[in-house]
Amino acid sequence: MNLSQVLERAKALDAADPLAGFRHRFAAPDEECIYLDGNSLGKMPVRAMALTMDTLDQWATQMVGGWKNGWYEAPLRLGDKLAPLIGAQPGEVAMSDSTTVNLHKLAGAALRARPGRTRVVTDDLNFPSDVLALQSVVEGVGGELVVVRSRDGMTVPEDDLAAAVDERTALVSLSHTAFKSGFVHDLKRVTQVAHQAGALMLWDLSHSVGAVHVDLGAAGADLAVGCTYKYLSGGPGAPAFLYVRAELQASLDNPVAGWFGQAHPFAFSLEPEPAAGIRRFLVGTPPILSLLGIEAGLDIVLEAGAQALRTKSMLQTEFLIELADQFLVPIGFTVASPRDATVRGSHVSLAHPHALAIDRALIAEHQVIPDFRTPDNVRFGLAPLTTSFDEIARAVEATRSVVETRSFEAYEGAVEGVT
Ligand SMILES: *Cc1c(COP(=O)(O)O)cnc(C)c1O
């Protein structure tokens, strides 16, 4: 295929895409910009602006009365709304805090629920903040974090996890979709590995929800956390979500206790009385402005449907890898994501020795925005609600051009900074 054939094909794929229309629900201040970082910060839904103005108006007109008119209920109301996207039931999900803080809460709760067991098992594909949180939680009980190493830098097979999990393990905690390689663990089989050893299972769904199929209920998973600001387009720093399987809720304590997790916060009692249900995993006053803003993106994702999003995402990552094989592998890239779409999320990492400079050149010269992940990955995030096949084709062409013309050399001294 030559370039014009590739662009033709991309246009045909866009024409046949049932989700193509959703793209226009998101702000696009610059039509030329090809945004391939929706897995890091999802684009802003146009409606988010009116919704946030509405929240400001509630503050202006209702003042403290806003708490009686929906603010207090919002963490659980929005959790129930998100629930079907992850195979959860009403009452199993709440919005609160950041993903990292939620990990501290749920991992701490799991360790308390398994007295005598002080090990937590994770893998080295997990997000560093998760590993730091787990490390800190196990240190608190004098335990040990076991980090299973990936053999190929991309995947971790269940057998390697199973070999690390035993009767000393209180908890297995993993990212469902790995932030760098995009590898997707088998939710059900890995949960079984944990359960067979009597351990609890905690999933981080940050890079999955809104793009990758997740059914916590069918997998029998115990606990989960995840971001709302990635594929869900909840907004920068919007509260994360947490999931606790219904049957477990009464037997788990929130180790980060606070008044919003109490049965009667406005009784101002000094005696702890955790709320029944998922509410006990809340801590303090939620950030209402960003919490209510999540609903704009959430409504769009629900309307599009998790299955349709996954189908498109798989087609798009296939298309990108096919083009990468043809145009980018011959000039020094390697595909650093799994080639089997069923174990791959919605981003594709392409490794190159000059990845950082290439990433910077793409942004500065081509308005193509992927991101760089150390040491040598250019990561292309394909958000099925907003990315078109045409953009994928043009991004590959821009990447080829940056390398062939060696224009990236001007960015060789780039420092990593915030990426
Ligand atoms: C993005 C991401 C986070 C971010 O956590 P914050 O607490 O929101 O900063 C955590 N874990 C994973 C797996 C992520 O992809």
C-alpha cells in the first residue's frame, strides 16, 4: 500500500464506523491536531462546560443547601451510573479521591481482612504509583511486596503469577491493562489464581474502563479502582472510582477513615460507626465541581456502549500495527505491545532508540500528540470515541516523515519532564 491507498482505506473505515459521530461531542479547538493521548487525559466533552457552569450556579444560588440537593449523594449516584461499564451492580461502586488513594484504602482493607498473611503480589508492568502505594501498605504491616517480573517486558503469564502466590499472600493487585505495553491480564483467570490461594484480588482498571471489556462480576473480582479522566473523559484530576464486591463490604474496614465514610456524619460523634455498604470507603468532603463534571463523559460512554467501544478499539489498534509494520518497522521501530488484539488494550507502544526526540518532533512539527514512556516508547493512545482511522494513518505518516527526514534530531536534547 502506498500513502494514498492507506488514506483511502482509512476514509472507508471511518465511513463504516458506527461510532464516528461521537467525535463531535468533544471539544476540538484545532481540527488539525491529532490527539493520541486520550488514554492519559481524555478530551473534554462539549457538555462538560455547561455542566460545570451549572454546578457553579448551584453553589451560587444554593450555597450550603447544595449538599441536600444532590451533592451528598453524588459519589454513589455516579458510581451506580459507572457500574455497568465494569460489570458491577448498583451499590458496589463509589467515586472518591484519586486512584492512588483508593489503592491505599482497598489494599489496606484487604490486609486487615487476611490477618496472618502479609504478602502482596503485583507485577512490574503495573503503574509506578500503584507499586509505591502497595509498598507503603505492606510496610505498615511489616510485610513484603512481591513483584513478578515480565520476561519479555510486555506480558506476564498467569503461571508466573501463580508461582508467586501462596498461603502467605493476602492480596494480588494488578493493572488490568498495562500502562506501557498495553497488555491485558485475563480478569477471570488471574482472579482465580488469587482465590485458589485464599487471597483477595484488586484490579486497577484505569487503562481499561471505556475501552476494554471489563466484567468484574463474572470474574468474581473482589476489589477494583480506576481513573475517570482517561477514556471516560471526566476531566483533569476528576475523582477516581472504587469497587468492592457487595458480599465483602460489611467485612472490610476503610483504613483511611473519615467522616464521609460514617453512617451518620452529621451526628458528629467521636465513636466510629462506618456506613453500611460502599459509602464506608469514602473519606472526606468530595470535590463537587470535578465530581459532577464526570457525568458529561460518562453519559457519552454509556450511550456508545462498552461493547461497541471495544470493537472499534480493537480495529483501530490492528490498523495502527498493520501500518507500523509496513512503514515504521523498516525504519527502526519495534512494536512493543502484544500483537494479539484480545490481550491488548487501546494504546500501542512503538519502541525506537530516539523515542523521546521523535515524540517531541511529532508534537512540535506535526501537531500529532502521542506520549513518551521511558526508556524508549512512543505511546499512541487510540480513544475509540474521539480517534478516527484517518488520524491514525496521518500519525503514522508523520512519524515516518520525522524519522526519514531526521527532523527529530533537533529535539535530541529534550528532557523528559511531564509527559
Ligand atoms: C493513570 C493511572 C493512575 C493515576 O493515579 P492517580 O492517583 O489518579 O494519579 C494510577 N494507576 C494506573 C494504572 C493508571 O493508569
